[in-house]
Amino acid sequence: MTLEVSRAARTHLDRARSLVAASNIDALLILKTENRRYATGFTGSAGLALVTRTEELLAVDFRYEEQAAAEAPGCTLLRGGRDPLGALAAALAGRGISRIGFEAEFVPFAQVARLREKLGPADLVPLSDVDRLRWVKDPAEVAAISRAVEIADAAYERVLGVLRPGLSERDAAVELETFMRRGGADRVAFDSVLASGPRSALPHGRPTDRIIGPGDLVTLDFGAMWGGYCSDCTRTVVLGSADEQQRRVYGVVLDAQRWALEMIRAGVPCRDVDARARAVIADAGYGAAFGHSLGHGVGLEVHEGPRLAPQEEAVLEPGMVLTVEPGIYLPGWGGVRIEDTVVVTEDGCRILTRAPKEFRVLPV
Ligand code: ZN
Ligand code: ZN
């Protein structure tokens, strides 16, 4: 079952409640860290949140009791000591809760069995796509993502100042990540991709000891986390001097991205945006070299829904924050990817990423 979240829901809790109402359940049990944080404000890495039609319960273990009290004042806090699940089970008595939905894609099979044993006689009902709660961002969330984007943009500008032949991919990635941390990031949003020369044909190439050389393409895919929210950006540059093929492939990827950005607006099916970029790349003769989807949602997780992908049936809504990241990867030669983070609006999109994306040849 795919669940729709009511558009009238204003707060994160309202959105969780509208999901409860739409799903024929009495309560939603939230175990995934990002969803729990979203619905309650509690940022700890463990705990059980239960959103009922009238209440929000939060059961945490001893380590988190004080933090939860401070971060989630709207919740009824269940101080669970060593057994938060037991505390939640005890709290169910007399609350008239007989059907509890849980995050079907997230909760491991063994844990479902344990929940059934402890929370019975209530029925535990698998709910698909609970993460969908978080797809449309409110202004405070967009502001946090924008801050994460700014930190990453500034770090990118600084790392270009140190990228030079003779530096290893690993050392370049350390510089980039250090610039993000110094610039105010909580942490990096994900392990950076930094791949040079022929290795740039690996869409997710981890930085290695390879020494970057003159004429190399260098792909950097990186993000900062700020206030719990992620950014995600990719840029590809050339060191020293560029050849014709590098310029041509770069131009095609940039074109594909521009066409896709042009199309983004509320009401457009996600898969149509993907198809637009894919057509530009195919028309240029590189169809087989773009093997991943065009983009994904970004928020508390760096990869979340909806996806800009051929199979994605979702339709764009104002407030969705997405990446647009076409790429061309030619084994043995290298690859180019350009990725921006954007916010969907009624009549278009706002591009948050400011890092320049014209073809850039760095002086060596
Ligand atoms: Zn990325
Ligand atoms: Zn991405």
C-alpha cells in the first residue's frame, strides 16, 4: 500500500497523524532515526516513537532520557531504563490501540517478531513508504539544506585552490572534507567520491592513493550535513589542459542537466524529468553511458524519495528538494557528472547549489 500524506498537514506531527488516519491503524510506530527525529524532534540514535491519533509517545533507554526530555517536549516521555520496549508495552494498556503500523522497509524481520511478542495483543501492520512523510520540506528544512549547500559550495571553492598534479585522490578528499568541517558542517553527509583520470568512470569511485596527473578529469561528489540536513553536489574539473572529448562530453552532460532543470515544476511526473535528461544524452550518442537515475530527494537522509528515475511514479510537489545529476561514464577513459540540489516550486525550481558549473580547467 502506498500512502498519501494530506496536503493540509502543517507540522511534521500533523503529517504523521494524517498517515495514521489514512492507513486504518490506531498508531504509527517509528523506529528509523530520521523518521523519529522528523516526527518528534528527538535526535538520538535509538528509541521508539508512537504517534496515535491524540498523543505522541517516546520511549527511550537510560542514555537518552534527559536528551529526549529536552528535545521532544511535546511527547509523552517514557523513561525506559534498560527496556524501552517494555515501557512502551506497559503504556499501551488502556489506550485502546489495537492496530500499530510499522516501517515495513526498515524494521528487520527478527525485530518484527520481538515487537509482536511484546506489543501483542495489538496487531503489528507493515506500512510501506513511511519515509514519504518527509518528501515535502517546510521552509525551516529548506533553510537547513541551503546552509548545508553553502558550506559545501565554499569547501569546493577552497579545494580547487589546492587540487594540483601530484596530490593523491585521498589527500584531496581529506582537504575537501576538512574544509566542510571547518566551514561549520556537523559532519560530512556521506563519504566523498573523488575519482581522477580513468577512475572518474566509476560513478561512486572512492578516493584512493592514485596520484592526480595533468590532463586528468577529476570528479568530486560531496555533501555537508548541517542541523541534521544534507547537501549533495558533484562537480567535474580538468587539471592543466583539456582535450576535445572532455569538452564534448562535459557539454552534453551540462546540456542534459539544463534541460532537466528547465522541466522541473509542481505537477510534473518525476520520470518525465529523468526521461528528458536521458534523451539529451542518448541523442548525443552516449545513451549506454548513463546507467543511473537522474536524481533523488535530499533531506535528513542524503538519498531519500522521490527519485528522478524511469520507474518513479510520483509527481513533483512544491517543497520537494531533489538532486539533478546526469552523468556519462566511459570505461577506460573517464566520466563526467554534474549535480545540483534544487527546491521544487509551483512554476519551476530554485537551484540551491551555487558552485560554478561551466567547464573548468584548473591551472597547474
Ligand atoms: Zn552526490
Ligand atoms: Zn546525489
